[in-house]
Amino acid sequence: MSIADCLFCKIVAGEILADAVHRTEGLLAFRDINPQAPVHILIIPTEHITSLDVALDGHRDVLGEMMLAARDIARAEDLADAGYRTVMNIGADGGQTVHHVHLHLLGGRALAWPPG
Ligand code: 5GP
Ligand code: ZN
């Protein structure tokens, strides 16, 4: 699949609408269309990176920014005291269905462990 066909690149470009909650030069965060918890937000780099598996050492900053954005959004969504989860799915066994790196931020209920 080419970058031109990437769903999340289309969201970054504004070609597909999403409920954005946070935007910086390098990141976009928006609510998941099929939420698995009362709060379910996806944090993505605006640059297309297919998965963590193909991320480069040069992506160190943007990957770190994704984690710190999760911290900030969790506070803004009032999740910090109760707790929350960040998850990144990678590849087929990881359950990745959209091939543009994204960090899930889930909260608002007690989350089971381990995942299925
Ligand atoms: P993955 O399974 O790849 O880790 O997660 C992809 C996520 O993207 C899923 O949770 C799915 O619900 C979400 N998603 C898929 N298509 C759209 C869309 O068009 N808009 C939004 N906001 N989320 C989407
Ligand atoms: Zn993309």
C-alpha cells in the first residue's frame, strides 16, 4: 500500500475528518472511530512511518514525543489519577490494522490484562 492510500495520512491531510484533540508540528491525536474504552485516542506522527518495526533511529524524537503527548492528553482527559494504558500494535500478530504508526491511549475504565 502506498503512502497516498494511507488512511492516517489522509486524516493528517484533512481529507478524512477526525475528532482531533491535540496537534503539534510533528503529531496529531484524534479519537478512535471504534472506541474500546470511554477514552480511546490515537496519537500519530504526521510523517508516514509504516510501523515501529521500520522506524529509524532518526525517529527517536517523534516516538518520544508520542509518549509525552499521551501523558499530556491523559491529564487533559482527567485519566491520570485513575490510570490508563498506552498500546502500540505492530504487524499481524500484534493486531496492527492501519499501517501508519499509532499509539493507542485508553482509559476511563479498568482495563484487563493480559490482552487477548
Ligand atoms: P490498530 O488495530 O492498527 O492498532 O488500530 C487502528 C485503529 O484505528 C483502530 O482502533 C480503529 O478503530 C481506528 N480507525 C480505523 N479507521 C479509522 C478512522 O477512519 N477514523 C478514526 N478516528 N479511527 C479509525
Ligand atoms: Zn500514513
